[in-house]
Amino acid sequence: MKAEKIVQSFILTTVSDNRSLLPRLIVGLIFLSEGIQKFLFPELLGTGRFEKIGFIDPAFWAYFAGTFEIMWYFYSYWAVHENCSHTITNYHVDRFYYNQMAYPYR
């Protein structure tokens, strides 16, 4: 039971530093390129691929998947931006707070 809680806390914990920026950017770019390719090459990666797999309405699912992948790119870009702005804001607030504590009578 204790090991399960440790694993859950490790998986579900987020970090506020910049360790996750590069993987988020890479995954976001992969989603963007795959989503655009579904629209540019419909026979190979879009409708044709979903038809070959055996989907009932391959055109709908190809466009849905392409749109979803492009949306995930924008979400990952937003997450990277929020992470960077949060880190920068915390740095300036902490720096201001510690300077005030070090010299309270300026």
C-alpha cells in the first residue's frame, strides 16, 4: 500500500522548474506535424489509413484525429508558456521578498 502511494505521488506530481520544457516542445511538434500530415496526405496518413484499418467513417475520424493533434500542439505550447511565466514570476517575487527581508529599513 505504501509503495502504491509512492508511485502515485511520483507519477502525479508536477514540477515548477524547467525540466519538462524540452519534452513538451518535442511532443507538441510531433503532434503538430502528424496533424498537418493527415490533411496534406489524406491517402497515406488520413482517410486512406483509417479506411485500411477498417473504420466505419474514415473521413470523419481522419479529420477528427488531425484536428485533435493540432489542438494538442497548441495546448502543449500553452503549457510551456505557462510554466515559463510561472517560473519567472516566482523568481522575481522570491527575489523581491528576500531582498526586503535582508534590508527591511531601506
